[in-house]
Amino acid sequence: MITSEHIERYMVSLIPERSELLTRMEREAEAEHIPIIQLPSIQLLRFLLMVHRPKRILEVGMAIGYSTIWLAQAAPDAHITSIEISEEMVERAQRNFAEAGISDRVTVLHQDAREGLSGEHAFDCIFLDAAKGQYQVFFDQYAPYLVEGGLLICDNVFFRGMVAEEEVPKKRRGMIQKLRAFNQFLAEHPAFETSFVSIGDGLALCIKRREVK
């Protein structure tokens, strides 16, 4: 955790009660160790999308579709394209989308996110929540599709606080080094205004700057 446990519990207690479907998905994720976005983080994303009001969202990393449903509810006029590599997760997510009544607003691409997209695309919002060590690859693949003024959101950018630790478990060192480099890359990128938020597992909130004519 990157915030104190009692603060985390307090923040969660302030989040409005979720639907029966979302609550069940939270229980399933906890029981089966399926990584989903933390509640304080998704509540912030919901707020941002309600303000930003995107029409075209790209989600890189879908799992059982938990965050997808939140995004769809926060941006009711948006169509969401979600990329997921796991066939099992795709099948489960599609069942959850049907139950949530959003199947017609979600296009699921069952593929490795590193493969990118074919054809021309334009998105108002991109949400990165797949393999953390591949964030730079995902950025290079998908950031060109983000329109000026568009919102790029990256989850888990502090990864349990390890990005700020001097000593990192050996098995995590490679991934943490890549994540640190990616965070620095975002902080210095001339085309993006970026703010890092110490909530959940760490969020990078980026707006693509408009070109000065």
C-alpha cells in the first residue's frame, strides 16, 4: 500500500455503494487474486470522466471488465475499445458486460496489447492498466491515437511504493526500473501535462497538450 491502511479504509468508506454486479466482481477478484483497479482510484477516474465526457475510450488491459463497467457508467455517451490477452478473461468480461447492459458499447479485442491497432483511430481517453513493465511500449503504440486535449491515465505507476524504494525484491527489479523510467519519461514529455497522484497504487494523469497555432 502507498497510503496508510487507516486512510485507505476511510477513503473506501466514503465511496458510494456499488451495484450488486460490481460488488460481486470485487469479491471474485479478491478470492481469485485477479488484479483490478483499487476503489479510490476508480472513483477518481469516474470523476475525471464525468468532467471530461469522452466519446471514444481505449482501455489497455481489461481482465474481468470491472474497470470497463465503471468507465462505461461514468461516460454514458462513450464507446469503449478494450484490449485483453487472456481468453478466459475475455469470456468472463463479456458475460459481465451483458449483465451490466453495456455490450453494445464495448468492442473487445482479444490480442496482445503490444501488437497495437490496425487502421486509423482517434480516442479522447486512453486507460493503461496492463503489464506494468510494458507501459513504454503501450505508450508508443497508442499515444499517437490520443486527440489533442485527450486524457491518458496509467494505473499502478507507484507499484506498491516500490518505485520510491532503494531496495527492491530481485524478481521485481527489471519491471520497477522500467516503471521508473516510464514515469520520468511522462514527467518530462513536452506534449503532455502530467500529474502523479498517490492514490490506490499510484495514478499518472496526463493531458495531451494542444498545439499552439
